[in-house]
Amino acid sequence: MAARSSKRREAAQLRECPLQGEGVACLELAALEWAALPGAPWRKRGPMLWLLHDRSPGLAAPRGPSRENSVEGRRNVPPSTRPDSSRRPSDVPGKVAVAVKQLSREEWETKMKGIVEEFLNNRDVKEMMECIKELDAQSNKNLITECSINHVLEKSDSARKAVGNMLAELIKHELLPLDLHLKGVAAVLEFAEDLAIDIPNVWNYLGQLIAPMFTVASIPLSKLEPVCTPLLDIGKSATLAAEILKEASHNSNSSDVGKRWSDSGLTWSTFLPSGEGLDEFIKSNKLEYTLGDTSATSSSSPVSQDLFSTIGPLLQSSDTKSNDQIFDKINASIPEALREEQSFIKSLTTCVAKSCIENGKFVEGIFKNRSAVLTKYLDNRVEREESALIALEELMDELEHPAGLLSDFCYAFSDDDLVSDESFFSWEKNSKSGIAVKSVSNFFKWLREDNDNTQ
């Protein structure tokens, strides 16, 4: 039994034989079977390989590789058949780089149209940025700006301002390099002269789209020069610069824009074509604040913008439980004389109304808490109540008349006695927005029936 096990081990050694070619496997099996037979001749001469050598004269006995043979063998191997040391398993990277298919211009336009439309529908900045991040591997990212501007250029004011803010957010969060944004703007302005033929207000529209880069993204105002000066040849460099500054003043305030203009070192001579009068241009565009003279600016602009920046965050913060903080802020920042003006009432109404809107819907709970702010300053005075209704009308125009929103505000203003029935009827008669009045026709029907029942 022990001899048979020994023979099997020797047969196993045969399998490790370096011999190559047909017949070796058969010899292994034959040798194993032959050695296992009872009474088979067996000479204890070491491994089975030697037995096979004795029984099979055609096979040469294996010889252990000598140092000389192994070195010489390596020398004689052609270079093309030697293992490539540069491709050893340890050197092969764990991940294989996959080439990213670059988008064509048509594909860029289609993709950006979808992103812009989705953003205009839900105004979700975070979701929009996630979509843009998917384009990180793409070249020609300047097409983000170019395609976005071209898509909304002839849409509403609200859409243009929203996309301007969208691009500014991308710059602010470093998802759109500033140089590529400017390249995209330049690509649009290259055809601005032709656009002006079909779109008379194109300079105002472009101002709405470009200004947020200076306000939201806080890009230095000195970048106004490379944006606008390419238009010097067609005499529109100063026109576009003026529209951008006007929009920037609406987004912040004219005093701040005037200071930034002064700090930038810019002068209007850089933008104006030779021969055009500076004084007339400044006066016609109401740009006196760029000359360091803010006294010529109407008092309504600083009031409204200061109010937005002062009480807007307080109104929108859930931490502001008491309205006393809001009253203190107003008293500290707005002189008493200005609080009597129509512009203050309109701005205050707009601030309060905006704080009560979430996802295009009226939030009654917030309004109930903030209506006291309006009660204090409307003070049951007809002219102030009418100013408040005009402010609501203008806000609805800006928001493109969300269904039922103005009606909700009218019912709330009436229920809380913020606006009298007489002021409502006066506004209905004198309103400049037929869309606004038509959207609240059921409210006025209810108001008349209520008046009839109380008489």
C-alpha cells in the first residue's frame, strides 16, 4: 500500500514536468496505471520521470537548468517576445479612463434649454447647479451663458432677471468660470446690432441678464469695460453700460453702485463715442450717482432699496417673532418725512407681500403675523391704501400673475381691514392692469354682495 502511494506521488511529479507537446498527458496516465498494477516491475530509481525515461527511449531525461543555460536563454530571447515590464499587473491603473463624448453646439442648445426651462418653472437653484455639474467634463462651457441668454432674450422681464441670477449663482459657486461667462456674453453681443433691429429694447433686456454678475456674484465693476467696449464701433457701449447700471441699482441701490463705480476707476469717456455730450447722456439716463452726486437721485429709489435690504431678511426670518424689531429698523433707517411718501408705502407693501409667498402660494399664517406692519403705516388713509394695492398689482406683474395669488391677498387685506371697500373700488376703476383686475373678478363680486347685504 505504501509503495502504491509512493508511485502516485511520483506520477504527480510528472505533471510538473516542464516538457511541452502532445502525448505528455497520455504518458502520465499510462505510467500511473502501469505502476499501480499488481506485480508490475518497479525499480526504485527516484521520480516517475526516470522510469518513463527508461521505458521510453524517445524522451530525453529532463535536466535542471544550469545558471549558464538560464542566462544564455534570456539573452537569446528576442526583445519583442520578452515580458513588458511597463505593463506589470502592479503598474496597471485600477480604473480605465473613459473618453467623454463632447456635446455639439446643437446638443448644448437642447441641454441648456431644458435646464433653463426647468429652472424657470421651479426656481430651484440647488437642482439647477446639480444639472450644471454634470457638464463638468465638457469643453465650451461658455455656451452655458450664450445659450441661456439667447433662450430667454425675448421672454418676460421676470424670466430674464431669473436667468441673470442663475448665471450669477453659477459664477459665485465657481461652476462657471468668469472668463468663460464673459466669452459667452461676447458671443451674444457680436450680433447685438442685428438683434436691435428685431428687438428694440434689446439693450434693456441685456442689462437685466448681465447686471446680476455685478450684484449677486459681486464681480468688480471694472469688468464692465471688457463687456461693453466691444460695442464702441456701433456706438452702443455706453448704452449697454447704462442699462446694466440701472438694473444693478434696482437690485441693490444707486448709492452703492455709485461708490463701486468710483472705486473701479471707470469713466464715461471710456464708453462714450467721441463727440457725444457727457452731460446730456448722464441726465437722460439718470446716472448722476456715477459722478458722486446722489442728491439728484429721486428719494424713492433709496427708500425702496434700503427698505428691501433692511427689513426683508427680518420679514422672511422665522426667528423674528415680534414686529417690534421691524419697526425699530424702519425708524432707524428711513427718515420720518420719507415714511409719508407713496414710494415708502409701495415698497413696504411689496416687502411684506413677498415674505408671505412660498412657491407661488399665499401663506396665510405668515400674513397674519406681519399684517400689523402694514396696519401701522397704512393708518386707514385712502391714498396709502391705494398705493398698497398698486404695489400688489405691480408685484403680480413681476411674478407673471400666479393663479389665485392676488385674489388671496385681496381677501386678506379686506378681512384684516387694511384696505377699505372704497379704496378697492377706486383701484378697480383706475387700475392700469386689466389682467390684475380680471383675476380678482370673483373677489369684487363678493365685495359688492357683502356691501348690499350690509345696507
